[in-house]
Amino acid sequence: MTKFDINTKYSLPSGYEIPVLGYGVYQTPADQAEEVTSYALKLGYRHVDSAVAYRNEEPSAAALKKSGIPRNELFFTSKVPPKQISYEGAKDAIKGTFERTGLEYIDLYLLHAPYGGKEGRLGAWRALVEAQQEGKIRSIGVSNYGVHHLQELEDYIKSVEAKEGKGKGGVISVGQYELHPWLTRPLLVEWCKARGIILEAYAPITRGTRFEDPALQKLAKKFNKSPAQILLRWSLQKGFVPLPKSVTHKRIEENADIFDFELSRDDLDSLTTNEYSPCCWDPTTSQD
Ligand SMILES: NC(=O)c1ccc[n+]([C@@H]2O[C@H](COP(=O)([O-])OP(=O)(O)OC[C@H]3O[C@@H](n4cnc5c(N)ncnc54)[C@H](OP(=O)(O)O)[C@@H]3O)[C@@H](O)[C@H]2O)c1
């Protein structure tokens, strides 16, 4: 039986912990972000997923700082923008995040996408490792990396370790991907799980595009839960950290009310498909 509550955390390869439910703020307008993030924190969310590209790091972090919740109970993520995947680009992104947020440290910093070519990707990773070694960032990881990008990074990390010692090349703590029953990415998931890398699920409710699916509707009726709640529970029970986004109070509440029921193995299987149907962009397939 998989027991979770909103305070459940997973251990990351970095040694830090990550709350099992995140609150996404992609497309949350900057002038709304502080209010809705504050509301989410009041409900018990402790983990906010932002990015430089979302243009709302400042108001999201303001909500964390004004919440009165001890900093070590909060978890804030940002990301190096897709167009800045290089050593200098990543250094600039990290500097900007600190200037905008005023946070003393960032819990998780990700490379947003595997762009910039091999040199850019490895340079950007090196910038994350340096910021981590300086104590500015606690955990680092990647988003939208295909297995070939992950393998390239792992080979690089091993080559640094061979020369400089264990941990010197950095440790991949998180992989953030679009994941839901219509995009289960078995090879990527297996690659990450084999290494203890925590998988975060973005677009975990498919941006609402699959709510009419018959298998989903059946489970929603069975458990008297909404389609969004069933999809979030599927994500949790697959071992992912779902990052639902909403600017609507009722939905922010609904998306956190997923800890009082449990899908059976058959329920999970009835929802899972072999489709490969992203509802967002899909840089994992990039060959650059
Ligand atoms: N790394 C990446 O490349 C990447 C890409 C995409 C997303 N992400 C992250 O993942 C987070 C979530 O992904 P996402 O925002 O694309 O998609 P999502 O969370 O699957 O869906 C968000 C959409 O669903 C609506 N919604 C939320 N809760 C609902 C509910 N209970 N019932 C009905 N509709 C509901 C929201 O509307 P309202 O807001 O109007 O309520 C919004 O339009 C993002 O915010 C971001 O943090 C990362």
C-alpha cells in the first residue's frame, strides 16, 4: 500500500528532500503569482516549480518569504532558460534568480531543455555544479533530456570523477518530464529510477485535454473524485512528483485533496496506455 500525505517527501541523490506534491506556475501571470502561491501555501503545498522563462520567480518567491513558514520546510525550483544552455548562460540565469527572488539558496535548479549542443549542455551543467559547490543551490537536475542526453551527461560526470574524485562532476537529482497515462516514457523512467533520480511530472493532468477519457471517467465515478484528482493520484502512485498548475482557488484545493484514496493495481493499469501523446513541447527527441 502506498501511503502519502501532503507532507511526504522523497530523498534526492543530493541528500536533500523534495515534497511529493509541487505547485506549478508556468503561465501564471506575474501579477497573480504571489496571491495564488500564497493560497497554495496556506493549503499545505510546500513546493513551487518556477523557471526564469516563466517570468514569475519574483512574485512566487515573495509568497514563500511572506508565508512565515520556515525556509527549510519550503522547496523552490527554477530553471536555466532553453535559450541559455551554456556555461555563461547558466551563470547569468542563476545570478538573475538570486537577484529577483532574494532567496538565500535555491532548492533545485534544472536545465530547462537539452538545447545548446553538447558543449552548451555540459557547460551549463558545470555552472550548476559550481553554484552547488558554493552552497547557492542544493540540488541540480535536468528537464526534457532524452536518454541520449542523459547518457552524455553521465559519461561527462564519470570522466570528471575519474580525474577529480567522487561527486566532483555533480549528481543528477531530478528529471522533470511531461508524464501522464498517455505519455509514460518507460525507457526514460527506467533510466532515472535505476539511478535513484526523482521524476517530476509536468502537465500531470494533461492541461485538461483528456478529462473525457472513458477509463478516467469510470475511475472518477468509482472514487467520487474529479478526473484531475485521479490523474494526480496515478502520478503519485507511479512514484512521480506531480506539479499541477492552477490559478483557480477551487482547483488548487482540489489538486491537493488527493491523499484520502488509493488506486488499485488494476485501476492504475486501466488508465495506463502505450500512447506517445505529448500535450506540450517535446525536446527529449532533439538530436542537436
Ligand atoms: N519543464 C518543462 O518543460 C515544463 C513544461 C510544462 C510545464 N512545466 C511545469 O509543470 C507545471 C504543470 O504543467 P502545465 O501547467 O503545463 O499543465 P497541467 O498542470 O497539466 O494543467 C494546467 C491547466 O489545467 C487547468 N487545471 C488545473 N487544475 C484543474 C482541475 N482540478 N480541474 C480542471 N482544470 C484544471 C489549469 O487552469 P487554471 O490555471 O485556469 O485553473 C491550467 O489550464 C507547470 O506549471 C510548470 O511548473 C514544466
